[in-house]
Amino acid sequence: MTIKQKLCFLAGAGLIAFSTSAFAESTVRVTIAEYSKGTGPYFEEAAKAFEAANPDTKIQIEVVPWDSLQQKLTTDISAGANADLSIIGTRWLLDYVKEGIVAPLDENITPEFRARFIDTFLTPSVMDGKVYGLPIAASARAMYYNKDIFAKAGIDTPPATWADFKIDAEKIKKLGAETYAFGLQGKEIETDVYFYYGMWSNGGEIVKDGKSGLDSQAAIDTAKLYKSFIDAGMTQPGVTSYSREDVQNLFKQGKVATVITAPFLSNQIKSEAPELKYGVAPIPAGPNGDKGTYGVTDSIVLFENSKNKEAAWKFLDFLFTTGQRTKFDKIEGFLPVNAEESKDPYFADNADLKVFTSLLPNARFAPVIPGWEDIAQTTSNAIQKIYLGQGEAEATLKEAAAKINETLK
């Protein structure tokens, strides 16, 4: 369903009413996705610092949980009540651009401003040669492993391949005591991504030549691999009841030996489980040496209907100064998007982050294609069905691929 269709549905259901903003032109409203408990305080402090230097402008921050952000934006946009700026998932950006909802930023971007960015993270927000968003958050994915559990199981190094991991998982299973080898996500946002880790390692692609790769041998092999972990009791029970945050919590509690996730888990461990001995390693490779990690950016965008574009841009400029970026990424545990920021010892000398940055040459980003959210949901539904034993891997994936191909048309 496109954004426009969603807006029409909401309007038809009587869930929205059209109105105009009552805020003065000197007020810049900013919708912020909540990454952690530090997100709101950071942006409130940044707003105060900006206001002190720009007393004619007020910054109003609204922090929204990620799970409800897309629905809120859809409702606000349809009502003409959206903020001037908002964080969005970059994977939503194409639909926003097609609908004319977000404004290009190029008239404000000087060569000096663009040079602030590490190009890998700016590129996903560039469409048809125009910059429609700035990378407010950047991340990749790697495997965290519990060093104590590995040592007890007689494992010296993290698994280099999925075949190695299967052998290691057998050893960990023998430890008993409700210790599971693989913290496998099966619910909510990025359920499909957790599946792509194995699929990429097996040489598969999400979309190839305009068609879904979900019916490929690589995808089928991955589904069978993950299901074999579940059936052998090598994952936590009830996989489809666990979100990304849930499996991360299991890892922090020492209940799973491995989990694949983002750099921000390192910060969480340091503050919530400082005694936990852990390491970070690349995601296991496939039989032919294929490797892959998920490269992720979230973008902050300027809405086309903003009445305060000049003031909003000034605030964007401020947020992407080296000092502000360094502070934000340290709080959230994200990878640097600012080239100068990356030279800070916190990033340059951080062993965990070095693993993530080393994986960027093999990073895959969500395809910039219409209907991506529907495709991701179709994939997640199929995977959950397989995990629950409600469908055979090959048949279920082929059925999902056919549905995705209709979306791609």
C-alpha cells in the first residue's frame, strides 16, 4: 500500500481530520524517533543550544517510539499537521519522494557541507541526483558472542562460517542450564533482516533482475538452516515471540551465546551488564565464502509543506556539525557519519566499532524500491510461518516470492 493509499484509507475511516498548523513561523517542529533513553535528552539539549545562538527561532521536539512512528507520520501528513523536520527510515524515502512529501535539500548543500559526510551513509538518501535526507543514524550488523559460554563449551574463536557455527552450537547445547547457542529474532521490525544475514552468506539477493530472491536456493537453504537450529533446541524457545530488543536482552542476561545486531548493543552492555565478557565478530560466511552485513541509515527530512524551511535548514546544519554528531553517536552507539567525527579516539580506538566499520565494504542496504515495507512484511510473515512449523521452507518461500513479484510489478 502506497503512502497515498494509506492516507486515503485513514481519511475514509474517519481517523484523520484536515487542519492547518497553529504554530508561528519562528517555531521549527521536529519529530524524533526514539533510539534509547538518551535520545530525547540529547535533542532537547541540542535545541536549547541552537536557540541560544538563534533567539528568533524556537525548536519544538517531539519524541516518538519507532514502532508507532510510521503511523504517526502518515496521519500527520494527511492532516497537514506534520512537523517541519522528521526522522524516517531511509527505506521509506522513495515513497515520500514519489508523493512529493519531502523537499530536496540541494539548494542549501554547499561542497563544504557535503564533504562533512562519509559518502557510504549519505548515498542512500540521494535519488535522481538530488539529496532528500541526511543520515541521522548509521549502523551495520555483526555477531556478538559470549566469551564465557564459548570457553565453557571449549570454543576458542567465533565461527567463521555457518557450518562452523552449527558445530559450535552443538557444543553449547551440551552445556544445558537453559543456555542457547543462537539468539534468533522472529518478531517485529527487522525480522526479515535477520533472515537476510544467512541468505546473503549463501550468495542470495533480496531482489535480482527485478524479481524476488526469496525463492532462490540460497533463501531455501537459509530457511532450512535456521529451522534446524530451532528444531535442535539451539535457539531460545518460541522464536516468533522475540523482537530485536528481546534477543538483545537475552544476550545481556547471558542466556544466549550469540546474537546478531548493531553497534549500539555495546553501549547497552557497558551500562546494563558491565560484567559480561563478550566479543564482536563478522557474521558467519557461507560455503563459498560469501559475506554480508546489513548497512542501515535513518534519515532526517524536510517536509515540502514546511513554512519554516530556512530556519529548519539552519537547525539541520547545526545537528550535523562535528561536535553535535560526535555527542549524538556516542550516546546512541551509532557509527560516525561525519568524516571528522570518525577521527575521534572514541571511534578510532574502539575495538567493537572497528569490527563494524571493517564490514562496510560488504554492506547491503534495503533496496530503494516502491512497496518495500510491504515486501519486508511479506518476507517476515513467510519466515514466521516456517519457524512455527506451519509451512515447508521451499513451498512457503516460493509462495511469498510470487506475492512479492506482484508488488514489484
